[in-house]
Amino acid sequence: MLEGDKASINKLWTAAQKQCDLSYQQEGGRDLAVGKHARTHNQRLFDAFIDIFENSLTNNADATTSTSESGTTSEQTARPAKQSKRHTPKVTSVKPTIVITLTLEKWAGLDPDAAAEMIGTGPIADSVLAQYIAADPDIVGLIFGLNGQPLWLGRNARLASHAQQLALIIRDKRCVLCGADPNRCKAHHITPWNAPAKGKTDITKLVLVCDSCHHHIHDNHQTIYQDPTSRHWKLRPAHPHEIAAPRPPKPSNGRAPQRT
């Protein structure tokens, strides 16, 4: 609902999501049964934003200056921010990943009329592209085929690889349900990994969704699918073999449960 530059918006969302993740950890984890969470995911995000704003205001108030009897001004030592009753992490900024796509011909200078595209923003001018190239980026060649990087992992790995994450960003560009920026998205198994149907970590079995849509899908036992006519991604109630089994509760010592 607010307007601002993309870098600042992304920084704020990253901070809020970290606050939100910590609140889950402090209240039993994400794997509680549906209806057992003290707050909805959106409520947690809202509380995270409030914490960020309150901490910012407290820091500004504590950094006020006082005037001495001689008329000179000295800055008081800033006290630590008043910590929230809900959760108390100190959020640090994370360097964002910027994904730019261009053809091999454009990179080699053989097609000067072609335009490079920044995922989430759109086509960029050659002068902007030159700035990013001069910044010594990581150049990654993605080939959408079985002979390129391993994008079909089957049941060999549960989590999407870095190559798969980049491929999803290039293919889907944003959350396929709500259109959220790709930096707020993650790889989602169309068929859950630990469902009776045993989903696979293949590029054709993964889709890019934001954190909120991801929780909505799992919390409401839904399945995402692509309409064959419109090619739009939609939701439907999941069949029993498509519903992920609940994870075992965390032990009292705080360690993650052992997988069997």
C-alpha cells in the first residue's frame, strides 16, 4: 500500500520476514496443527512491521542531544532499543540477489538491439547493464535441458538447488499466485515431498510462490496447478495423497526432530 524505491521495500520485507520466522520459533514452530497457532501468518507479519517501526522510533528518541550549561551540545550515548514483548531479534540487512537475464548473443555483442531484463523490474538500458557487469557479478549460464545443470533431482534431494532457484526466478519471474517480488519467494513442490504421492524436486514439479501464499497452500490443504487453457496457476482442494504428513514435534531441548 506504500510507495518507495524497490531496494528499500525489499530490505523492509526481508527484515519483517526474519522477525516473523523468529516468532514461529518462539511459539512452537511452523509445524503446529492447523488452528493451534496463536496468530495467523499475516498477523505475524503485521506484528513484525510494528516491531521494526517501534524499534526505529525508540532508537531515534534515545539518540537525542542535550545542551550543557556552557551552551555547547553533546550527543548522549544511544541506549539499546526497547525490545518487543513478542520477539526480540536484532534484524540485520541482507545483500539482495539481483537476477538479470540476457541472451548469449547480447553478451557477446552480436545482437546490440536486444535488451537485457532485470527480473522483477523489466528491460534495462545497456548503460545500466554495463554498471552491473562492472560490479564483478556471478555470471551463471542456465540451460533448460537435461544436458545442462542438474535441474531434475527427483527424490535425491528435498530442497531446491541454487540452479533450480535461479531457473524458477527466470521462468516464473514472481509469485505465480499474488505477483510478489521474487526475492520474497521460494521453491514450492507442486506435490509435497512428504505426501503419500511423494513429490519430486524436479524443475517441472516446482513453482515459485511467496511465503504468505506458501503457508496458505499448506495450512488450507490445497494444491497448486496450471490451467492447461489459460496457463494461469490456480488452487484447488488437495486430494488425500497430496497432503503432506505433519512433522514430528520438536523435542524439549529445542533440537530439530530426527528424520526417519
